[in-house]
Amino acid sequence: MLQLGSTGAPVPMTPEPLYGVATAPWNHAVPAPSDPAVAGTGCAVWEPIQSIVFQVACLLFFLGYLAPSTGSAAMFVMHAFLSLGFITLSLWGLLYACAVDIFVWNLVFCILNICHAGYLGYQVRPIRFTREERDLYNTVFKPFQVPRIIYRDLCNLGKISSLKIGEHYAEEGRTPCNRLSIIIFGKVKVFSDGDFLHNIQEKQFLDSPEWDSFSQAETRENFQVTLTATTYCRYMSWQRDNLRDFLGTHPYLKQVFANLIGTDITRKLYLLTERNLNHRGSRADLRLPSVAREASPNHDLRGHLAAGGMGACGVGIPVLGTSQNQDSFLQSPNYGQQDYTKRPRVDAKDSTYDNIYPPR
């Protein structure tokens, strides 16, 4: 640009320097490149310490990052402290730094952490159970570390009912096998054709063999035994189809049920072994193939392992003296008589033992 001089001749204007000029609206001088604050590696002039609000925000961040990163409760504590830190920092940017961007960004971070903390707080909230549900959880499910929130959904899926003395839970040939129940307290007796089989105590399943059999076959049949309460009983029951769908969405709980039901069936089988005596008056383990009929391919365990002419629900359960290999032996005229025929003495130095255990 040109400027008129005192004589009227045009004189070129000298441009003002860009650095060191106060610029609106911030009213801060832009440092020149030769300023040590820009060209150097250090700060020539330090800003004073920020207000107490900024220090409190940093302290909240410090406490939040001290929380461990494992577990919903620890994550809830961390996000709660971060939320408080970001809201404090946003207030500092609004009231002290007077910077809109500092206020907005910290407010956004605060909202995100509040959402995370709210979700985690919902997950770790205290879950209250009834006395019966709590007793069942502490005895059966807590040793397997089943989460309380999943157990609550399991309780909501089931129903707690009661049995009076002499009342039937299931009647032989009449009650359909369409549920799974576990006794909370009380005692139930199992009968087959009027014969007593065994007792079912508290924290044991009422119809675990039926459940195990139906998990492999879709056929619906009736109980082959009668279950009668001998004391006042309370039990939790689940409908078969609903429970199967629920366990399908919770693989770990499905494995827990498989373990519990398998243990329960083994216990019932052991009780039947204890009450069955062989022809010599000693107990024979029904689980051994040498004294039992070969089980069917579907391992049918219905009927609570009724020991008699038929197995559980008629098939697949060991019954003494019914295997084909042992029928001929048990019916032989020499059965039960000791054989006194002299047999050659086996010497410890026999060549047979030498072949099995060669000398070192």
C-alpha cells in the first residue's frame, strides 16, 4: 500500500510485523519465532499452578486408575471415579480456563463413563433371595461358583412347591416325566410295584434318571415308580422344555447340572447296590458288567433304577442274575459248592512269572 508524504509524493507503507500483535478475541500475543518459548526446548515462563478444581480432577483420575481391571465391581469403581474426574475437569474448563472445547469434550467423556458405571452397577447390585432359595444356592450352586444373577434367573424360571406327608410327587404309570425337581428340605420314598427302593433326601433330585433318559430321547413317558413324601417337603421344580432352553443359553450352568445329575444318579445306584444281595449273601455292585445285564445304547435310567424283573422303565438297568453269561453259571447244579479239587502249586520261580517279570 502507498502513503502520501508531506510533499504529496507517494511513499510505500512499511508492513507491521505479524508477531507480537494483540489478536482478538483472545487478547493474547502470538510469540515470535525467536522467542525461547517457541524456538527452544524449554519454557521461559511457567504458568502459575492451576486452581484447586483442576487438582481435584487429577486426584479423582488417580484414584480411578488405581482400581483393578478385573471383575464387574472393580470396573464399576473405576468408571465412577473417572466420571467424577471428567465432570470436575469440565467445570474447570468452563469456569476457570474459559475454554468451550475443554468443557464439551470432558462433558462427553463424563457421560460415557456414567453410562458404563450405571450398567456395571446394575450387574453388581445386591440380589435378594428367599430363605429357601438362599439355602439351595449356598448348598448346591455356590460351590460351583454359579453367578448370583444367573441363579436368580434360574429361580424365576422355576417354581417352589410343597408336599404334605403321604402326598405323591409322582405315581407309577400315571404322572408324565416332563419336569426336573430338587428337594430343598424333607424326605421322599421311592416305590416300585409297592416295593420300597430307596429314600431321596434334601438337596437331591427327585427325577434325575428321568431327566437323563429324556435328554437322549424325545419320547414322553410316565414315571415307572411312585414317589411319596414321608415328611413335609419343599422342592423347586422346572419344566423340562423351559429348563433345556435356558441351559442352552448358559453352557457353564449346563455343565453344572450335568455334574449334579450324574452324581445324583450314582448315589441312587449305590443305594440300590447296598440293598441288593447276591445268592451268597454278599453285596454285588450293580454297576459291574459281570453281574449285570448289558445296558441299552440309550442308557435309559428312568424309573429311579428300579431293581426287579425289569430295569428302570423296563430296559437298560442292571439286574442280578439276568445276564446271559451268568444264567448258565447260576443255574448249574454245582453253583455255591466249593471245589476241593487239588490244583498244582504255582511256584514263584515258575517260568511264566519269569516271562512276565524278567530278571534285572
